[in-house]
Amino acid sequence: MTRTEQVISPQVHIHGEVAQEAAAYAVAKLEAALHHAPGPVLRSSLTLDSAAPGDRVDAHVDVNGTGLHVHAMGETLQEATDLMQERLRSRLRRIRRRPQQGPPAPQ
């Protein structure tokens, strides 16, 4: 298993009333998932939205030129965050298994 040690802090965007603990939890979950990225994480952002019907979490990540976007909705921000992390890890595993689907390797 590949473990990337250098993960940049994500930009965090908040809509609605989001507790600081919920935002910190979401950042920690995103960073934990990104430690398993198959390449360098060039950029990441996280959007927490409690103003939408249901709580929503979106993550946008650039892994060595491959853009990923995952979102999840839940009854709470914690539930949505856990679903987002699960989906992001799944997408990262898919990139690792099928590197030919990403951008061409630098020459």
C-alpha cells in the first residue's frame, strides 16, 4: 500500500451554520484519505454545506494532475463526512489500479 506522507491542507468553504468541530472532523477525514493517494496531492478543497436540504460535504482533489470530485449527503455533517471519505478512498484505489486512466506520466 502506498502512503503519501506530504498532504497539503485543504481550502475549506462553509455554507450555513457549521460547528468548528464538524469542520475539523471533515478536514481530518479528508487528510486521512489523501495519505493513500497514488501520487502527490497538488490541491484539495472541501465544502461543508448545512444550508442545503440534508447536510452535504464535497471534496475536490488534484492528485498528480488527475482531478477527483466526490460528494455525499447525510442527516448530519459527520455522516456526510464519513460517506465522502469512503467514496474518496474508493476513487483513489481505482486510480491506483488503473493508472492508464489518469493523465500521461511526465516524460
